[in-house]
Amino acid sequence: MRKYIVAGNWKMNLSFDDAEELIESLIDLKKGDELEGLLMIVFPSFPYLELATDLTDEVDVYIGSQNVSNKEKGAYTGEVSASMLNSMDVAYCIVGHSERRKYFKETPEQIREKIDLLLEQAIKPIFCCGELVDERNENLHFLVVKAQIEQSLFHLNTEEIKNVVMAYEPVWAIGTGLTATPEQAEEMHAYIRKLISDKYGESIADEMSILYGGSCNANNARNLFAQPNIDGGLIGGASLNADDFYRIYKSF
Ligand code: PGA
């Protein structure tokens, strides 16, 4: 069955105490509100992951990492491996985020390596793809997204791809307040599902969760999530406030 997901990418924000308070508020808000097939996932920074997995041990809030190393282990100072994340019960990990592609020059090859290491550790990658504003203006957005998916995901076999969550995040919409319209997002989501269907078959494509990200908030989430191919959101700014994030979660 396709899962619906509301995921909060906290990025490089919040002190330890703020992170603790935010998770506790979310747990409180969500208490007794377990919605079948609708997951809440939060992505704190590395130093808060253990706190987050401990606090959510008994509740229905999943914890993911914002990043992982493309190396397995060893002398890579400052890196965090997929097996370390696994040892802290981290269930999901964002890969291919446009901020990492842009500021840290992550390549499709590195993204592919990260995905492989995560899957070996039974951690589900949330794979981000999306076009720049110029690419959309030149009508290249479908080609760009297709290439990103082919380069970093299409080496996976049928069993592996089932564990990947997709996130379409047009770069021009991230942190800008410029949300894609429900129609623009739906058009791309339907296209992505078709790409997956052509490569892996209809039933795998039908089960895949495809999230939208880019200035999604409590006011626009309902219209986005009402689209047949939009299965939730990857939320940045609006995930830093418990009430806003919970309102987005309840927009399904
Ligand atoms: P935003 O970020 O909601 O602040 O636009 C989304 C993301 O980067 O995942």
C-alpha cells in the first residue's frame, strides 16, 4: 500500500534544547492520533539524532537523518556512516537535496553511493530531485528530473527501489515562498510515477510515495496533498514550528 508521509527537514537549525522541545510538542500533539498509512518523520541534525530516536521510541513519529557519508567506514574525519545511523535506529535519510548538490557539490555518483550504503543498512533513502528556475523557464524540467533519477536510482533492482521515497523539490520553490502550484507539482509527480512504472512496472510505481517539497506550509498543503500523485510533503521552514507542522500533517 502506498504510504502518505509528512516529513520535516529541520536543516541546520535549533539548539539541543529547542530540538528536544519541538519533538516533545509533536509527540504531544500527535498523541492518540495515529492515522493509518500516514507517517510523520522528522530530520534533526546529527548531534540530536539519538535524543530524537529515544524520545520517539514508543510513539509513532519516525526519525531520519539529513545526510550520510558516501564512504562505508574508516579515516574520513567528520563523516557519519550509514551503519552508524542504523545503530541509532534511524529509519530514513535524505539524499540528493539541492542544498547538498549546490553548496557541497554532491555528484549523482556520490548520491548513488549513499543510496546503496543506506539500503544495505535497511535505511530508506528520501531521494530529492528538482529543476532550477532557468531549467523550468527553458522547459527543461522534465529532462532534468529524468536525468537525476536515472543517474542515481536506476541501477537499483526491483526489491531495492521499493524502499526508496521520492521527493520532487523544484529548487526555485525551496525556502523562497514560491510554491509550485498544485497543477505544476501534480504534472511532475505523474511524470515521475510514469518513469518508475516504465522501468519497474506499474505496481511498484503505484506503491511509491512521491513527496512535494518547496515552501509547502499549513495554508497550501491541503491543495497540494489533494492531488492524486502527491503523497505528502518534505517541509523545511514550516517544520520548525510544532503547530504549523502538525497542521500540515493534518492536511490529508
Ligand atoms: P522549505 O524547504 O519548505 O523551507 O522550502 C523544503 C526542503 O528544502 O526540503
